[in-house]
Amino acid sequence: MYSNYSFSHELFYKGWALKENQKIRTPMKRIIPEVKELLECMFHTGTANPRQKMSAKEMRDELLRRGHEGEINLDDIPKESTISNWITTFSRK
């Protein structure tokens, strides 16, 4: 019983919870509604016609194309891994 207490006591040092000792995380960037709407459209197109199903890379390439055409801001285009995670979450709904 005492060994668990001493182990947990070693994990935390004095002042570990103070704001100045916390690691700074960059704020999480959310997918903006306009991009999310485009992703949903691409996803549903692939659901309706399996031959037109797009991978996360293909979806990102399409978003980049639209970004270069000025339809959406290039800074608002998520990474391929973010799109992949979005597909997984959206397909569960």
C-alpha cells in the first residue's frame, strides 16, 4: 500500500500544477463549416456511387484545387490525417 503512494508521489513534483510549469499546447484548429459541407458532399457522393468514392488524399486534393481557384481559403484546408479522422467519425453517425 505504501509503495503505490511513494510511486505516485515521485511522479509529481512540487509546483507541477502551476500555470508556468504547464506545457503550452497550440490551440486545436477546427474544420470550418464551408469545408465541412464540401467534405460531406464528397462523402455522400461516394456513398451513393461507390465508383466515385474518394480517399482522404483525394478529398484534400479536391479542396486544394478549390483553394487555388479562390473558392476557399488555403489556410482553411485541413491535413490529410484530419480529413481521415473526420471520415471515420462522420461514417459512424
